[in-house]
Amino acid sequence: MAELNIDACRTALLSMDLQNSIVSIYTKDKPEFLPRVATVLNAARMNSLRMMHVQVGFRAGLPEVDARNQLFGAIKNSPQMAANLPGSCRRNSP
């Protein structure tokens, strides 16, 4: 494994979309994915790196999604799919 020279004061680890509804789609035949993610996250913690975790979620009606967005726009335009979108926030946020 290559050694990385990282300035911990100027570096952050960004982990995105690691909720089950997303990961399960892309890792069906890749059992090594989650252990590799865990290794990276643990190394970042041990080296005191800043960490940011981002999770995809939408309010009812998906007001955050522009209809021109190719991926989420199709979901927004399909009421039956939006109602069953795994991992979505179902809170009644303003």
C-alpha cells in the first residue's frame, strides 16, 4: 500500500451515500467494499482527520430535486417511486 503524506490540519475525509439503500445497489457482488470503507474511516480517525458524512434524503414531495436532474428528477416525477424511495426523510420539515 502506498504511503500518503497528508497534512491533517488541511485535509478532510468525505464519506457520501453510505446508507443501505445506496450501498446495496452498487455492492451486490463486492463484499470487500464495506471492509475497505471501514479501514479508511478508522485510519482517518486514528490520524485525527476531519470527517464529513453526507446522506441522501428528501422531504415529502422532493422539493430539493430539480426536475432536470436526470437521476432524482425521474423519481420526483414518479409518485409511486417517490413514496417508496428507501432512505428518504419522511419528516414534515418546513
